[in-house]
Amino acid sequence: MPAATAPVLHLSLVVGSALVDADGDRLGRVEDLIVRLGDAGYPPITGLMVSVAGRLSYVAAEAVADIADGAVTLRTAKLDLGRFERRPEEVLLKEDVLDHQLINVDGARLVRANEIELARVEGWWRVVGVDVGPRGGLRRLLPRPVGRHVAPGGFLDWASVEPFVGHVPSVRLRVPHPKLARLHPAQIADLVEAASHHEGEEIMLAVGAGDSELEADVFEELDEQHQREFLQERSDADVAAVLARMAPDDAADVVAELDDDRREGVLALLPASPRTKIRTLLGFDRAQAGGLMSTEFICVYHQATTAEVLDRVRRGDVADDLLTSVFVMDTHRRLEGSVPVTALVRADGDVPVAQLLRPGTPHLVADADLEEVARLMADFNLTSVAVVDDREQMIGVITVDDVLKTLLPKGWRRRFGLLGDE
């Protein structure tokens, strides 16, 4: 039976229930239910933490005949009263998940588990979802005979949530958050900023363990405060590894935030190419065109054919958002203008790229201020603009998102309700 149609059993109506043997005699009390996280699908109940004669004990799922509202029934009349101890990867639903924040991956927001929902799926009881609405909390406040009639009000399928487990002693060495890969880096950064510091660090560790490129993308999206916090706790080698995968302009902004006595040590650990680009960008004022620009661009000689330029685009490693246009220079490397990538795709392969140049395309100098950058891009309806030196040779490119990130107020994402319920 699919989880969506199986009868739901609320965790709050199981915890505190009687533990009874096969003959119906009461042996003790159910204190918590145990699952193992990290596997695909709905996590099965693997055991129970029970209290018998004032002693906490473990009951394996194999010894349980049924889990129901008000009672958990064993298969036999015997019970092993070994002392309860956490085993690797075990999570206690009441202690570790209930009343804690979770990540609603589909909604890209943080929510609180006011109730945990169970159902019998594929022959055994499993966690199928959480109730993040007020009814879940209300049910637990009411007397049990009344609370059991309170229906779920904010059900989230378990397939769409990720619990935080960094606080759980048995799983601290493993932080599984595979569902985070569905999200855009900016959404993950929003989650990090909305979470507590320890929860945010758990998200960053999980992302880094699964995809180092995604970790760098998320780091680029974090606000300066959170970047500083994470930099303080990481070694120079770890910081350098993240910076090497970031866009040079974003990496330069991060390096600029480092203490003077640490900056050179981190730069020395970077590969030669990103180190050179970052050092170049650090020489410019961050509020001017030179500080806004990226050194990642494609600039070709005007004699090149469209086919040759497109081959350069295919073989290059410039990020997609920086490739709205290809720039063209003369034999003295002076900038002549730009050609939209769409124009290249539509043109015949043997057409010289010089024939596709947009006439009158403007450019900027490195000391142009932010107002001039924004005005020029708006006046000419540009998604990217070249920055040149005093010899009119291209040294960088500014994209519209670089300008937006500078102009928009801090915390603007929160104004659009991206950070969820707390």
C-alpha cells in the first residue's frame, strides 16, 4: 500500500504507550522508536527504547508483533532486559527528530517537526512524514483520548524532508543529506543562513561531501557574515580548496575578508592560475568596475570564423552565466566589440566573426563606479559588459547578476518568503 493511502499512526500516540507481551500482560512503557536514516525510501522502525521496572532497555523490531495507538505488542512473553545503548546510525524519533528543525527540500525552507507520522508500508511500520502544522503540536498538548481525534494539518511526505542529525551522537561521523542536491546553490545558502550555526555547518559539510563544486557554488551565495564564520573554523588548506573552485571574482571577495596575517598563507596554497586571477582582482576597489568584474571571458581575434569561435566556446571552461557574449579584438589586442552567443549559433560557420559585431557596443574602465556600471548596462540593455585597461585591452567582464548582488539590500531573499517557518 502506498504511504499516501496507508492509515497514519501518530508518534505521540505510541510513545508513552504500554509495552505488552503476547498474552496482553503489561511489561513496561514505550519511551521512543528507533530508525536508521540514510537509505532510500521510508525509514523502517528498527527497534524500540522501552522502560521496564525503571530501566531503559532495547527491543528489536523482530520481537514486535504490532505497533498501535496505546500499546506495542511483543511476539513472546520473554523480554531481553539488556541496557539500552545507541548503535551506529540509529536515530531516536522523539528525542532526535520531534520538535527539531528539518529541511523541507521541495519548499527550500526550514520547518519544525510538530508530529511524526508512521504507517504500515511494505509489511512494516515506517516513518512516512511529518506534521509541521499547529495541529501536530496541539495533539500532544491535549489529553490522549482527545488528542487522537486531531487530524494531521500540515503533512509533509518524508521523501521531501531531510532531518538534521549533527546533534545525534550515533551519526555524527556521517551527515547524509542526499536530497539537497535537488536545490539551487542560492536556495541551499538561504537554508544555511536561516539555520543555527551548527545546522548550517552540517548542511555545508553534507554538500561538500557529496559535491565539492556545489559546495563552492553555495559558498559564493552566502552573505559575508556566514562566509566569515565558516572561514574561521576551517584550515587554510580547506579554505584554499573551496576558493580554487569558486569564480575568481567571488573568491577575491572572500580573500579580502580574511585577516591580513592569514591571507597570504591561503593564497600560497592555491593553484597558480586562480591565485594569479585573485591577486589581480584584489588590486581593484570592490565598489568599482575592476572589483565587480570577473576575469573569466572569451576574447577572439576579428579574423576568426564563426565555426572557430563556437569551437572555442565548446572547449572553454567559462561559466554559462558569463558566456552571453564573446568579445572581439584587433591584431593589437584592442577591444572592438562583442557578439551575442545566439548570433554565433545562427550564423554560417565560415562567416568572419567581425561581420557579426554589434556596432557601438560600450565598455568600461576599471575605475568606473557602480552607478556608472549600472547606468551603462541599463541604457544599452546589456547582460554583460567588458572592462578594459588604459590600452583598451580587455581585462574582465561584468554581468548583470554582479550588479544586482551589489545593489540589492542584504537579506533580500527573506523578503520573498524563501526561508520558511521557524
